Amino acid sequence: MSPEKIPTRVEIPEKDKWDLRRLFVDVSKWQEDFVWVQQTYPRLQQWKGKVGESAKSLADCLESEKALEMKIERLYHFASLQLAEDSANPDYLARVGQVQNLLTRIGEAAAFVIPEIQAIDDEKFTGFMADPALTEWRVKLHKIRRMKPHVLSEPEERLIALGSAALDGYDDTFSQLTDVDMKFGLLTDATGRERPLTQSSFSSFLVKRDDELRKRAFHQFYAEFQDHQYTLATSLAYSVKADVFRARARTYSSALAAALFPDDVPVAVYDSLIKSVPLVLEIETHISFDDAVETVLAALAPLGKEYVDLLTEGLRGRWCDRYETKSKRSGAFSSASYGAPPYILMNYKEDVFADIYTLAHEAGHSMHTRLSQKSQRFQDYDYPIFLAEVASTFNEELLTHHLLKQTSDPKMRAYIINRQIDDIRGTLFRQTMFAEFEKIVHALEENGDALTLDVFKSEYHKLLTVYFAQNFVLDPQLDLECLCIPHFYNAFYVFKYATGISAAVALSERVLAGESGSVDAYLSFLRSGGSKFPLETLKAAGVDMTKPAPVESTLRLFERRLGELESLLP
């Protein structure tokens, strides 16, 4: 029997791929906009030394920057989505490189803008904020102004802008190594057919009932990471070094403080999360992508017709790139640029039930973006990750509620409840463990300790022991997991999953209970985008993340689901 092959891009029907023509009809149009940005960005220099002359001068400068940013955002969006389709395509790699280099030059040219805004004295700035010329920029200017203690001089800002592409190289290294260069081989399934093991198919193998197949998949997968462990550890170490460099350059007390400051999230919220967080057979299913779409849409019906109709139009109108293809980026994401569809990358597997949840999760991101775009100006639409993970996890909570309502089969109910238990474990407990790991390794670098492979593995093993060893046997290969997590190359991101699920549980419980005004409050939360700071936005929706109540509520749900699962098991 010939081995199963991963299809190439051309072998996938058009209906199963996203339609990027909403961004650019063809590459020639992309090139036109690229040339326009190249020719236009030097004109920013006309504002140098004049930003603080008057409210009108400041407004004109900001509008000029905005015109460039809207173009460059779409250029990068298109290039990055193409690269996600095929990480080995030289044309796609070249376009992303072109945009990154252009972004560096624009950053260098615009390095004077923020320092000049910060140099405006307080009395004059207060007068500017009351001027009608800056009405549409008040939120953005407030966010810029509070960064004043951490904005450097123009020459220093120029140097940081020049070094940005080089400092971020570790992320590209990780992606190219894990998505293109690393090969995980073949596995023979129960039918005797050889199937390729990839980062996308790994999850499919892990839900098979065949214990030996799962074991072979696990060990074969991690064997490849072990073969590249020194390269990966070096890449992760330089990621941490870059975070610490940026934090010290901008006079933050730590890399963690630097990551939280733009969202106005106190370090105490991060620490509180860590302090607050001290099996069922898999059901083999074969659910088509179209059926998964129908299930997700039905689950989200409590949010109203407008929400569901808009999402229906997107999922059936080629927002989504559905299936794995050769050299395609692994995992899933939602990505958007202003005025364009929020595209979804999937690597959907019909035999992985969790992929329905992944679709609901990414749909939450996409609808958050869509509603924000429809309600906010460009400068205020982009919401921080702290809020993004609320919208995505909220959808997963509604999906679980819907699936439990649809079935009386004890085995299916046990599976769904176990899946939610595992999701809370994986999101609240596991992501909190990830957050603690990030805090530890950054502190080691800040204290002058060396970040080596052995250090990463040792610190990660300690946390695995603390968080999970009471209930699980820890395979030695799991120490390598710290090198496999893409989010570790975007530090202090993962804790937002844990806070996100806590906020999402609280908000979804209000909606599912039919609480008066809860749907409108949640939709207002989605529409608000980045127009307010995250904690303020969530508080307006009904959740106060400065207090432990949302996390405690999620832990109570965890305990309740454990009790339900015990009653269903023989």
C-alpha cells in the first residue's frame, strides 16, 4: 500500500482555500502599493521639528502616518498569509523580506514623531487635546502620551527601529526550522497504510485508540525536536535576550513590566494568576468541515442573527483556508488588516474532534476583528491580545454548552465534559505554567545567568513536576516541550490565554443564563476594539480582572465538571 501524501497547494480545490483577492486582485497590484509606500514614506520628514507646533500640525502628521500604516498593514497581511500557505515558496519569502525591510526604513524615517509628541509640554498638550482637529486622535494620543517615561530620544529611537528586523530574527528561524526543515517521517496506522507525521497531523495520531500508534507518534515527533534541540534552545535564548534588551533600553524594571505596560495591566495581575492556580477514551469521529461550520454557527445562535449571519457569510465565503498542504504553516490563526476580511488559517482534520473547537476559537477572533472594524477608526480598531483571547474562548464555551444540549449519549457527554475539563486544564493551568516559565527564564537573563539547553529543560521539568506530576507520569521527552511552543518566541503572550478563559467563562455564563443586557454588553465589548484599555473594556462588559473572582469562577466550573464526569464513568 502506497504511503499517504500531503497534498500540494494546487491539488486543493479553490473552495477550500481562502480568497486573498479581497486584499489584492493580483501580485501586480501589491507591487503598485509597495512602490507607492516606498515613494511616499520619505515625505514624513516634512513634519520633523514641527509636530508640536499646533494641533493642526500634529493632526496632519498623524494622518500622513495613518495613510502609510494602512497601506503597509495590508501589504504585510497579504505577504504573510501567502507565506503561511507555503513557507518554502521563494517568492513569498522574498515579499515578506521586502516588507520587513521597508518597515525598518519607515520606522527609521518616523522615529522623530513619538519623541516630538512627548516633548510637548503638559499645558500645551492639554490644549491640543481639546482642539477639534484632534478629536479622532484623542484615544491614540492618550496611549502614546502615557508611554512618555519609556520613549527615548530621536537618535535612540532610530537605532531601535534600525535593529528591529535583526532582533526579531529568532522567530523566523523557529518558523522555518519547524515548518520546513524538520521532517517527522511516516507512521503505519491500523489499516497498514503509511501516513506522514507532521506538526499538523500529530494531534490526529494522538487521538487514536491504538496505544502503540499514539506512543510511536509521540516518541517519533519528539525525536526530531531532540535532534534540533541545541539550535532551538539558542533561538529561544536570543528571543529572551531581545526582550530584555528592549525592556532595559526603555528603562522598564523588567521584560515582564515592559510587556504589560502598553495594555495598562499591572504586574500584580500576572502574579495573581500564577498564585491562584495551584481520563476518558477518545471518541473517533469523522466530521466534515462543512458540518463543523454548521455546528459552530448553531452554537453561537445566542449572540443573535446579525452576528451569525456575518460569520456565516465569512465561513462560506472563503475567509478560511481549510486543510493541510505541503509546507503550509502548522496550527491555526486569524489574521486581518483594516477593511479586509479576517482570514482564518486551519489545518482541519475530520478525525480530530478538537478541530471544531479550533474553528470556533478562530471564528471568535475573526468576529472580534470584523465588529471592531465596523465600529472603530483605523487608529482605534486594533485590540490587544489580552482581549483577543476572551472572544475566542467565549465561542468555545458556547460550543460546549450547545454540544451538551444536543446529545444524551453518556459516552459523548463524557467526552465533551472531559474535553472542557482538559481545555480548562490546558488553558488555565497549562498556560499559567507557561507564563511562569517565561517569567523565570527572563528573570534568569536579567540576573546575568546563562540560558542554555540544560537550563531551559531543567526549569521546565521543575514546573511540569509542580503542576502535573501528582496526576501524570512525565515522559522525559516532555522536557523538550519548552522548545516547541511558538508563543515562547512572543514572550508574555500565553498568560492572556489563562486570563482570557477566566473572563470568557464569566461572560458566557451571563449570556447562557439569559441575563438581561448580557448579549448587548458582550457585543459592545467586541465592537470597542482597542478604543479603551483592556481592564476597562472587560469591566464595562461585566468582568473585573483585577480581582480573583473570574479565575475562581473558572476553577469552580472545573470542579463541577469533574463531578459530572465521575457520575458518567462506569
